[in-house]
Amino acid sequence: MGELVPAQAARAAGPRRQAVAATAARGLSRFAAARGIPPGREFLLDYDVIEAFCVTGLPGRAPSTRGTYRSALYRLAGPVHGEPGQRATPFAGARAPAPYSPAERAELAAMAAAQRDPARRASALAVVVFCAGAGLRPGELVALRGSDVIRHGPRVSVHVIGPAARVVPVTAPYAGRAAGLAAAGDGHLFRPGPADRGYKNFVTNFARTLTADPAAPRLTVSRCRSSFICGHLAAGTPVAELLAITGICQAESLARYARHVDGAPAKAALRAWDKRRQAR
């Protein structure tokens, strides 16, 4: 039984990816055998079996390892079953990047506004405003259009589309700039025009090309999003509200960010919050 999945794993691209896929597949095979699951690929590579293995069959493994194994097994399952029909169970993940300090956020906003080309300036500002001010992920920023920005008097919100669809109030320091960027029209706010918006490093590669002081902090979506989440944790935003506006499914996942914030809920408290919600 155990040879069928590892044989498929050997066809994964790249030596490291092959090794990870083979290790994950062997673990999946043992997990399935212990539970009487038939040995065929269509059974072993069932998405529900993979989820059960990654959630319950890897005791003591770090969330990042679970996520790596799941990604490897999903790649093997795709040719057998097609794309997964539901969002995968989220894991708490590895340590979150440190948020930017207020001075660093001001420096990044000034750097973005100083770009000479108007199109690059608007896109650089979109990264700062909508990732630090609304916590958008890279794919969510890339998909954002001017028509997704909603203004109610001085308050500005963003309608995020995609798997974690939600409405996010833009934090006050960025609200005016967000409305100004959206006033340009209903098109894409980041790199408008024809582009490969599915490319995973689309935002990262753009940020690397911005003109900036070598001593200035590097602009990254991950640190901008961390700044947004940590800001809400510091402000005492209720857990349910914070999960809703960030698109995070489990309160325990907030522990990645809470370690950067004095007085934020402890991981045990966040885990207990999840258990209470599940019990309802």
C-alpha cells in the first residue's frame, strides 16, 4: 500500500519538494493503514483523509510543518481528484513578522508618496494604505478595485473578495488616503492594467523595485498586515470582531501576532476561545 503514494511523490518537481512529498506521503500511508483505509491512490489522496492526517495525525509537529505536508499532499491529490472543494483547515502558523513602528509606517508612507512615476506612486501607496490600514493579504490587494472601497462620511471600508470575503474598516490614519486612491476610478488599485495577477510574487517583486533610502525599512505586505493586526490587539478589539475583519478562522492563529503586543491575550486564552465557539 505504501508504495503507491510515494511513487507519485517521486514525480514532484525539485529534489527538496520530492523529499518533502515522499516524507508526507509515507506518513499519510501509515496513518491510513492504521485506520483501515484502502491502499488505492483515490482513497489515500482523498482530501478528507489528507485533512485528517494533517490535523490529527501529526502530534507535536509545528503548524508550519503541518502546512508544508498538506501543501505537498494537495499537489499529489490534484491530478487524482481535481482542486479541493473547500478551504483547508487553518493552522496557527509560524512566528509572525514584527509590526512596523509608527515612525517606520510614516517613513514608508513618505517613501511611497515620493515615487516619481505617478502609477508606481499610486501602487506603492496602495500597498501601505490597504495592507497596513486594512490588513489585506497580497492576493486580496492585487484583486482590489476602486469600486471595492466604500465611504460613509469620514469612515472608509474595504470590501474584500476571495476565499476570506469580508468588509474591513480602514484605520483612521489611512482612511483619507484610501478614499483618495479609490477616487481614481473603478479599476484595480494596485498595478492597474493588464497583468498576471495570479503570480505569487507580484506584490513582492514590485516592492523590491521601489526607490528608497537604503537605511529605510523594507516594504513588505506581511509586516504591513502584522501592523494592522497588532494595532487592533493593542487597542483591545474583541476577538470575534478581529477574526471577522482579518479573515482569520481560528483565534489561536492570533497568537502569532499577540507575542508582539504587551497585554494581548495569551495563546491558552485564544485556544480556549476557539473551544468555546466550537462547543456552541
